[in-house]
Amino acid sequence: MSLTKEKKASIVTQFAGSANNTGSIEGQIALLTERITHISGHLQANKKDFSTHRGLMQLVGKRKRLLNYLQKHNLTGYRQLIEKLGIRK
């Protein structure tokens, strides 16, 4: 199940500022985080779904690269974002 238009717009509005700002790093990271949590729940029930596991690892890697970029260019924004999403401790 993918994210609906309304759900995507609300996530982007919450993290990126406006619903039209879908290309912002913060918005992309928030959308990836939502997809990752959804797929993780699927994999809890379907432990032998290895192709979905591979896709999950690709999404996690993409999010990690975006977080590294954000950390290098906007440290305060990075810290606020990980605090809101609760992804790193």
C-alpha cells in the first residue's frame, strides 16, 4: 500500500513548509521514513519476503545519504529533523 496524495501532502507540509515543496531534503527524508516504517511492519509479518527486504535496505541507504547531505549543509536543520522523526539517538 502506497501513501495517498493527502498523506504525502500533509507530511511534506509538516516537514518542508509547504505542500508544493516536495523536493526539499527534509520532505524527502520524511516521506522515506514513512515508507520505511510501513515496509518494516510488512516484514514483521512476512519474514521470508526477501525482495521487499532488499527494497527496504535501498530506501534506508537513500535516506542515510540524504541525512548525510543535510548534516553537512544544515546542521541545525538536521538535528531538528531527526528529533521530530525520532530516527537517531
